[in-house]
Amino acid sequence: MNTYLGLIRRMGLALAAMGCMLVQGQVLAQAYPTKPIKFVVPFSAGSATDIVARTVADAMGKSMGQTIVIDNRLGAGGTIAAALVAKSEADGYTVLVHSSGHALNASLYPNLGYDTIKDLTGVTTLAAIPNVLVVNPAKGWKTQAELINAVKAKPGTFNYASAGVGSGTHLNAEIFRLQSGIDALHVPYKGTPDAMTNVIGGSNDWFFAPLASALPLIKDGKLQALSVSTKMRASTLPQVPTSIEAGLPASDYTLWVGMIAPSATPAAVVKRLHDEALKALANPEIKERMAKLGADPFTMTPEAFNAYIKTEIDTAARIVKAAGLKAN
């Protein structure tokens, strides 16, 4: 009898604690936000992820009546930024805005210092962005096939840039390498701007640049676009074929940018962030700005985004294994 009463007592205490946590979460959500919010971005200013974060933050901040500060935390393919958010207070004031490289890192880095699924939760995807295969026009390559043929003629003597080990640009480059069967050296940087600068300068031979960052340089003639990574052509570069059209079946890849919070963040706060993000993306001015960047608004419920992240992790794991990728 005493054991039974003890069990009932423990269950009652547990339920009371859960109820208290629920009430605290509701109170926090009703008051939220009462101070500036920080968006932690894993890549440098001018990168596609950074551009999307700043574009959305501007509209969300005005709607929520609070400043949203962008905190660029570079390094280790975005894992430094992700770890910072995973370990931060789960109150909605520290939010990660990451790219599809977030899913790749779960397989690429053996010691992340956080659990991608357990310690972080999706708020919503924000944008889908084509990557565009770019080269220095002085290379003389006008098509994807010409690049591939040149590299196959001299295997191991060419190199390709990425925005960092574990970034979406890195994963795209590895898909391209596997599909084309080429042999080349990977050169990672801390962000898209540095990678593009070195392609323009000629020290790197090609780069799968997010269209949002590369478009102005393509239009200025500083970069030559050979193909886009998505299944459909980019509306802002209609003359450029997809990598599939250019001869590589199953080579498509879409870079996504999404908003992610610590897993213990109250559901009501996550919903507020989600709803405000969708409101921002529906704003005609923001839609126009995103369209000019070649970025398509791309949204999901928190539940759907979490399921999508799990699927992306599985897909990335297969590519990591096939390409023999390692973090160092």
C-alpha cells in the first residue's frame, strides 16, 4: 500500500511540475518579446544565409516591436553557431538561422558538442535558393561539360571552393564531383564572399555559389554561370541550364535556409516566431527583395521542418559515405 501511495504521490508531483512548466511557458509567450532578439548566423556577412536572415529580421523586428540583431559566428561549417544556440537559454531570444549544411554536419562532424535532433528544434524554413556553378570568365569554359572535360583531361590539378566544410555549397560540390566522376581538390573558406573572391581572382577553379550572393557578380560579368543546381531553371537566370539539363542526372540540389531554436523553447514562443516569419515572407516588399536575389520563400510548420531535417540528415549521410568526406 505504501509503495502504491508513493507512486501516486510521485506521479502527482510530476504532473504538477509539468503543469507549472506549461504555465511558465504560456506566461513567457504572452510577454514575448520584451527585449532584442539575436539571430545567430553561421556564415559571413554577404553570404546567402546572412542575406536571408537580415531580410527577414528587418520585417520581423518591425512587426514584433523589437530589434533583431544579427550575430555572425563563423567556423566549423556552422557547428560553432549551432552549438552556441543549442546551449543558450530556451526563451526565444537566441535563434539560429542556418542553411541545409545543418543536416550535413550531423554526419560530417563526429563530436558536435550538441545533438542536432534532441537539442534543437525547427521553427520554419525561410527560403530555397539555387546554387549556381560559377567560374572566372578567363577560364574560357562556357558550359558545364567543358569544365568537366578539362578536369578529366588533367585529374588532380584543379580545385573547387566552398563556403566551408559542411556547408550547403560543399555538399553540392560533392554531389557534382560524384556525378561527374572528376578528381579535384576541395578548398574551404569561412563564407561565400571569400570563396567567390578567390574564384574571381583565379586561385580557385569553380564554386557552387548561392544565387542570392552570386547574381550581381554574374550580371557584372565577373563570374561566368555554367549551370544551376535545382531541378528547374532559376527565374533570374533563365538562359542558364540546370546541371541535369547539362548532362548530369540526379545532380540536383537545393540550398535551404531555416530558423531553428533550442529544443526546450516553449511551443507558444516557437509558434510566435514561426507566425512572424511567415508574415514577413508574405510582405510584398520582402517578396520582391527575395525574388531579386533568386530566393524563393519556402515555409513549413515546426513539426514538418523537424521531419524534413531528419530526412535531410539521412540523405546527407549517404553522400558523406559515398564521397568519403571528413571534417578535417
